Amino acid sequence: MPNSQPIYEVVIAGGGPVGLFLACELRLAGVSVLVLEQAADPLSPLKALPFGMRGLSAPTLEVLDRRGLLDDVREASQANNASGATKAFAHWMQQQQQRRPAGHFAGIQFFNEDIDVSRWPYRLPSLAGVNLAVDMQSLETVLAARATAMGAEIQRGVGVEAFEQTDNTVIVRAGGQTFHSRWLVACDGGRSAVRKAGGFEFAGTDPEFTGYSVEVELANPETLRVGRTYTRTGMYTYAQPGTIAMVDFDRGAFHRTQPITMDHVQVVLRRISGADVTLTALRLATTWTDRARQATAYRNGRVMLAGDAAHTHSPLGGQGLNLGLGDATNLGWKLAATIHGRAPAGLLDSYFAERHPEGARILDWSRAQVALMRPTPSTRALESIIRDLIGTRDGATYFAEKVWGLSLRYDLGGGHPLVGRSAPDFTLIDGTRVGKLLQDGRGLLLDFAPGAPLRLLAGRWQGRFNYISGDAENRLGLRAILIRPDGMVASAIESAADDQGVRQAAERWFGEPDGPPS
């Protein structure tokens, strides 16, 4: 018989990286979690190299570092990549060249030596770095191990099919079973069953192309040009011996409409490349599109959306994973505070207010890349201009800021340029890094000029954020900084006269203090 009380505080639909990382964040805050994943086997050829390669940007790397996961992710990915260094690059980015690129926009690369890092005066050197190539299989393995070790329950082969919600409970039906929870979070991908059942509007644009990622054997590989090639009918990239990605501007007509056969791939490849290429074997194939849609709301009662369930776009540029992990990072501590009854008014609503604009920006970034891939003379002319611009110092710096995620800033108000941005990785005089200080999932008040007022202020919140005092090797002219659990700066002050701003930020993000001023 169904229990009248929720068994789990949160059920997460979807056991990919976003769902698993959200589970870790919730468990860090002591919330009971059940992850339901439709796929029975977590391993898939599409998650392994080369198709499973993804690029992690600076905000993602900083979050993984702040949770003590970055070294594990790096080591796992390096181990999986040990069989061949050439697979360390995504197949659509691999190029034969002297300089190693720092990133790309629609395949147009920019390089480290062209980037002006002085444009980011509040960014300190960090062990996290600004980009890292990892494979999905390694990332999911690390996150699943951490979630399990922290006490999250993961059930595979059990996909969420339907749900009902009341004022206090969500009843979830999955795999012929019924689960009771206080909250349901959809992390079940672009075709999210939860989003559809929840009646969320998914607005956006329809696809212009069908994209193909295939692993083949070729009778005459010399007929294909290595690297990325634009043609009169589309675009293809080729990495030897047989990894090919291509886009066919058919408005997505072939995506998931029929089986992908060797004959079909050969026909499309010949049309796109203009070469009389012959396939002798099709080892692996998948399709994708540039459909770009976003939910107009991320919450319906006790049901919430994150990751591709909230927004989907083409994989061009590889920013979807970073966007989803950013959702999980932003949502986890806010949902936990709500469940524990200590959330200030509007905290959970701030998830949508902060993440929806970022999702919309990434969708437009993806659409802009599609626009540079259309097989038209005007597009090739525009591409030539963008190529010239990205080769300049200003251009390379602009694209690096966007691709690396350094432009991320939430509109939190406040006058200091750091407010709403990811906290710099300050190093204290004793060698302690801020990244290490955030691993417990709490906020942090860092007092560079120790004094009684801020120490007493922090004590009024009874451990909802930690207080650390001590000077830093480079404090960036600050007296103190208040950092949210997700690593974003809530307040940054330069003098004792600004202490009131710290108190106001503490109330806004951590709720009312537990007692009167001391």
C-alpha cells in the first residue's frame, strides 16, 4: 500500500551527468535521493571515444574542483584515452596544424597566444583551468561512484513514465513501480517524459539539418579531405581512419525516422563531400539535429527541470553538458535549503531567474554557429569575415570568454564587478585554496582583514555558511567576500564601511539569522 509520507525527499528522473551531479549536491546537504534511469546499462559506445568526447568549460571545472571531483574526472578520462592520443579531440574539431587551438566557433578556431587574459582582472590562476576534454563514460562513472558513496540510490532500467502531484507529494510511476517523493526533478534529456507529462511549454526553433556521427571503414579514404570541409551542399569532418561527422540541410527529415544503413550513409556522404567515396562497413552511427528549444518555466509545483529536459540545442560547440551541470549546481543547494525549511523567500524561484537567461544565451550561440554552416555563398562570405575577426586579439579574447564560460554572471545586483560571478580561487597565506574550502557544500564568508564585526555576523547564521579569516596572496583589493554554496559571489566589499552589504547578502541567500545581533 502507498505510504502516506514521502519516502524520498527528491526523485531524479535521469541518471546522466546532470542527474548524477544533482544527486551528489543534494546528498551533500543531507537530502535523501533516488535516481531513476531508463537505460539498464550505463555503458554505451556513444559515450565512449570518439563520439562521447565533450569539452568542459571553466565554470564546470571550478565546480568539480570545489567538490573534490576534478582529479578523479581527469584521471578516469586519461585512463580511457590511453589507447590513442589522437582520440583526445572531438572528431569534428580534429585538425592537422602546428598550433593547438584554445577553442572554436562553428569550427573556426582561436588560439591561446592571441588571447588577452588581462581583460579579466578579477580572475586568478586556478588549478581548475579553463577547458578540459573528457569522455562522457568517464564522467558518468566518476559521478555515479560519488553519488552512491554519498548515499544516493540509483535504479537503472527504470524510466519515469508518469507522475501525480499534490500539495506535499509527488507520486512517480516508473518501470511498473510507484515511488513517493516530496520533489521530482527531470534530468531525463531533450525528449523528457517528465517535461511532457508535466505540461511544460517547450518553445523554440525547428531543425535545419540532420547531423550524422559515424564510424566506418572506407575502400578509398584518400578521396576525403582530413579535417572540416564546407561544401556546396553541407559540411563534413573526417578523422582517419574512419570517423566522420556531417550535416545534411534537410530540416531534420532523417533524424530518428528510419534505421541508419551503410547505403544511406554512403549516399549522404557522397552528396555532401562531392567525392566518390565507398563504404565497406558501418561500425557505429547516430544522428542529431540543431533543434533549439527551451522550457518557458523550469518549475511546475513540485516538479522541476534541469539539463536537456529544460533546454536542447545542437551539440555544436559542446556547451550543452556545461549548461546542464550549471543547472544542477545552481539548483542543488536551493532545493536542499527549501526542503530543510531554511530557504529565504524566493530562493527556489531564483533558479529559473538565473539559469533561464543563460540557457537562452547558449541556444542563440548554437543558432549562430548553424548560421555559419549553411551551404550558401552568403554564408561562406560571412564565414570569411568571422574567420578574420576571430584571428585578431580582440576577436580571440571575445570568443574565448564565451566558449570558456568566463562571461557567466548572474544579475544579483550589487556594485562590485565580482558579484554574480564565479569566485576567484584565492590562495590564503597558509596555502589553502578557496576551492578546497567549498567542498562541504556550504557558503563561505572569507574575511581578509579579520575583525570582530564579520566574525560575529557569521555566527548568527549557525553554520549555514562558514567563516574563514586570513589574508590572501592576492586579495584583489577586497576586505571580504561572501560566496554562495554554488561558488558564486554574493557580496564583495573593499572596506569595513561596506559590512552592511555582507549582512544583506547573507539574509538574501541564507535566510534570516538565528538570533539578534550580538
